[in-house]
Amino acid sequence: MTFRDFPKEAKRVSLVLTMGSQEKGGQEVPLPSTGELPEGAVMTFGPCNPGVYVWTATFKSADGKTVGVARVEKPYP
């Protein structure tokens, strides 16, 4: 997963994957300065069933304050 144009002060990103009202996993991880998370950095339980999945990324500063939020919807398959 690669992030572009994220806040410069962001040091961590909290990622959550949902389908409808069901949370499919996610976690908070360090955000590399390149914005590119390595494969396997975030664990989820999906996508499995056909539908629209939503990634929500909450960017946080070094002191834990939210400095930005992004959301992406993707149909599967």
C-alpha cells in the first residue's frame, strides 16, 4: 500500500478495513517517509466475499494527534 500527499507531520497511520458495518481488521503502524508500507504490514480478514470494501487511514503525528484522514472504496472482486 502506498500513500501520496499525506501530511508531512504524520509518523504513524491507523488502517481499518470495513465492508458495510463489519470491521475486517487493521492496525496502527509506523508510516515510512516514502509512504510505502511493506507487504504484510497490516493484518486483515478480507477481502473474501464479493462487495465494496473500504480502507480508512488515519494519519497521526509523533505525539498521537490526528493530522489527516483518507478513505478509499474498492469493489471486490
